[in-house]
Amino acid sequence: MYEAVPQQPVYRPAASDHLALGVGADGTYTLGGQVAAFLLGVLTMLLFFPLIVVAALLYTRAEERFASGEVERGRRLVMWSWVCITPLPALALVGGALAAVAMLVG
């Protein structure tokens, strides 16, 4: 039954000592990466909508790089997508908390 469908070779990236945050050796999200990406993505969407768009575009490009075999370039794009959804919203959250405390005290 499957003889008519040509078999495509499955790309398996070489193992590396340096993996991108939340991404396994095969280029897919780990369970912890999925949870973190969801939570940080929702936070970013609520606070910094343009950054969530940039992060999505970067990760889409990273998936294309993983598929074409450019593993290091894909990992670099994944890291930049994490930068878009992690530190900046965290800074805004801390800044908002400090501003709220300053308003309550002052």
C-alpha cells in the first residue's frame, strides 16, 4: 500500500553540547519549554504585543533553519525569540511593581 509513496529521509541534527533554551536536540520544544513559552507568551501578549509577533516570526524562521539543517542558526534564532518574550516583560513587571509601591508609599 505504501510502495507508491516515496520515502523521504528524516533529517536528524547532530548532537550538540549546546542546546537552545527549551529546545531538545531534535529542534522540538521540551515539556518545560512548552510551559515556559506559553506562560511567557501570554504575559508578553498582554504587556508587549509587538514583541510576541517578533518572537513568533523568529521561531518560525528557526523551524525553517532546523528543517534545512542549519542547526546553529536555528538555535540562535530560538534564543532571540526567548529574549523577546522573557526579559523585557519581566522588567516591565518589576517596574510596574516598583511604581505601585512608590505610589502607595509616597
